[in-house]
Amino acid sequence: MPKIRKTEVEFEGRVEEREIIVEEEGVAPWGQEVQLRVVGKPAGRVDGVAKVTGQAVYTTDIDLPGQLTARALRSPHPHARIVSIDSSAGEALRGVHLVWHRGRLPPVAYFDGRELFPTELAYEGEEVALVVADDDRVAQEAVAAIDVIYEELPFVEIIDKALAESAPPALLGTADNWIDPDGQVYERGDIGRGWDDAEVTVALDFTTQNAAHCPLEPHAVVARWEGNELTVWESTQGVFEVRNRLADALDLPYDKVRVICDHMGGGFGAKQGAGRHTVLAALAARATGRGRDRLPGAVLRRGVRLGRCTAGAVGGMEKAHRARADAF
């Protein structure tokens, strides 16, 4: 029979205890004769009309009075160290309000345990500097005017080579390139018995190509301060996750941060939470008194082993999964 469980639910920084009903295991499936009102029936999209008529508002459509635009200078190298950086030419351009980089850090220099502008750059496209200007043209000109001298460092991009003992470190000073050597293990049932009962086993290893999230709408954020309250328009799949991480980074109460995403032009798992651009946009909006501002995909490798019993049932299954990620 169903069971009643207690759980905690958080909303706007308030935590409440709620009771939920957990259905019993082994619930009988519906028969073919059952009459269903929702399952298997067509349903219209609640946002369909707004999207096909052009009325849907996306983050990049937000245009607030006095809104400024931010652009990032990004590393052209997969692994490098910044030797020197000179942003004076970009700062001198008319319409440039703010430039941040390793030599001129924002009020909050770390996010999610990482430096916002590190000396060591661990992947191509990592942020080197941020420019805030009147419009996108000026911001791009200022970014192009920043002079950076890089020291290129060794790197590898193939999983097996990266895990070899002789591989160069993805980050200087680290012992190896493993992020989580033990991984996460989930087991259910008696896997040993499954292999013993199987008459046939098949083991496979396969590698997929680089997989990148490519939504039509890019990552984007607009930030506005009203006193000590922050409103953020973010293209995201998780407004509360963005709120929580942003509030934590800025040391704000959760109820002082509001995140809005009316419509999102695709995410595919790449827009789950706040990123560096989110934090930098909020900091830049506060620093200027006004308020907009991506990263590589992953190569996946999986190993699968299946066992088949005489009756055709699966006797056992094992799967190992490795993914190439950036240095963080």
C-alpha cells in the first residue's frame, strides 16, 4: 500500500516540512481497456502561440533603460599562463565603463571554488578579461585592443593519453588528471549471480565524438540592482539553482535575488545553473550602477557488459562511463 514520507521543501530561502505519498512497488500496469484522459492524448503547448507569433521574450530580448553590454576576451590556447596583460588601450575608448582582468579583479574574485580571472588558463575559451561598454560594437573594439602575452603550456586532449603517468597536468601542481578516480557506483541485485546464470556475455567498449550543447539561444544574462535587491534575467533551465548559487557567491539572502526566465531557446543540460557570466554580470551591474554578457562539450567513453540467460532475460549488466571535461 502507499506510504507517507516526510521531506523538506525550500522556496525563497524558507524551508518547510511536507508530507508526500510514495506509491507502493509492483503497481499493476494499466490494461488495454482502461480509459485515460491525459496519457496518450495530444496536448497543446501553453507557450506555443507566443512563440510562433514572435511575442515570446527571451533573455537576449531584454533591453532596460541605460543597459550596458559586456564582452569577454577569451583564451586562444588550450593551456597557457598569462605573462602580462595591458588593457589601457581598451579602457581609453569612448563608451568603455569597466575592464576587469587578472591585474584588476572584480570585488568578488572567486566563484564555485575557482578564480574568475586566473593566471593559468586551462582551456581554449576561458575568460581572460571582461569589458563593459555602451554597446556591443564598443565592447568588441575594447576587447580587441587588450594586449596579452601568453606562455603556452603542454596539454593533451585524448582520454587515454591524459590518464597516462607521463601526461602533462591539466592544472599545474596537481598530482594527476583524475577528477574522481573512484567514481560513483550504483548496484542493485546480485550481479555475481547474474554472470553465473548467463550462458552468453558480451563486452563492448565504444567512444562517441565530441558532444556540444548547441541551443539556438546562447548563454545570456541581464542584471539589474534596485538597492540591495538583484533581479537577473537568465537563459536557464533552473531559475532556483541560478538564484541559490548567485546569492551564495555574492553573500546575499535568497529572498534578495530574483531570477527570471520567461522563455528559453534550448539548453540540453548546459543551462542548469549560474556560470561565471552570471556572477560577472551582477558584479558589473553593481559597479557601474547599471546592467549583459560559453564552454566546450565533452568526449564520452562507455564500457558495457551484458549477460543473457536461456529464457532471454538479462542475467547481468555492468556499465562504466568516462568523460573528458575541462580542468575544473
